[in-house]
Amino acid sequence: MCGTETANPSRIKIEGAELDVCDECTEFGTKLQTDSEESTASTKYSTSSGSSSGSSSSGSTTSTSTTSSGGSRGNDIYEDVDELAQDYDDQIRRARERAGQTQDELARELNEKASLIRKLERGDTLPTDDIQSKIERYFDIDLSAAGDVDGSEWESDSSTGEYTLGDMVERKD
């Protein structure tokens, strides 16, 4: 991350990406344990049962996640987070219009400000988890991207069946 050359980099996970970094940059992510490392190694965000590295955190979790390769790795806070659908603004607006409500009426029903509803429908702001769940319950809709996944859209052109960035990018020429 910082660009320092190191002979013995550490593997960490930051927002879902696995990176090899120097020892000083390990504090920015979750250290991934390899088979050769002891399971008691810990970092700032490690969830192993080893000693703490000087950070005092209250209510930390003690579970570890297991990858398909069988290795034990630390928890990444972004691993289980549902992504917001790209068209969340249109979904909210369509649901409100189907219910025959104005933005002000919806705001009163949800006990929120009308300006927030306007910003959400324009796509100017992202809903917090609390607001998202209120809207989903009220209209009985799903604003997460997990509901939008369509496997036919993600077909690889390569013979290996693996995806590349080119398989997922939509060009606007």
C-alpha cells in the first residue's frame, strides 16, 4: 500500500481485497493467517484467541471464518455486508408512487425528513441500514443487490470459466 519494498510481506484483507503489504501497513486490514503461521498470531483486527496487540476493544468477536481452501482466516467486516442495489433510488420512487403517496407523506409515515426522501429518490445519498430496513419493511421490497443477481449476465468468454475484469465491465462507447 505504501510502496515500501519488503522481503517478507504480510497478507491482509482490506474491504474484501487480499493484499501483500509491509509490516507497518498490516494495521489497515485483517491479517490472513497462512498454514505455516501459528493460530495465536494477532493483529489490530484479529479475532484469534492470542494476546491483544495493545488495542482495547470492547465486545470483540471471537469467531473465525473458514475459506473453501480450509484455511482459518480473520473476520473481514465487509464479508457479510449486503450491497445496496444500484437502482435503489428508482425502486424507492416506484414503490412510493405505487402506494399513491407524496414524498412528504412517506416521510411522515417513516418518521423521517422529507428532504431525506427526496435525496434518496434522486440518488444523492445512500440510505443508512436503519432507513433501508424501514423502507424495505414499509413497502415490502428488497433494496439489496443480492436480489438483483442474474447468473446469465455474468458469463465468461474464456475457456477456463473464470471471470476477468473485462467480463464484468460494460463499455459506454
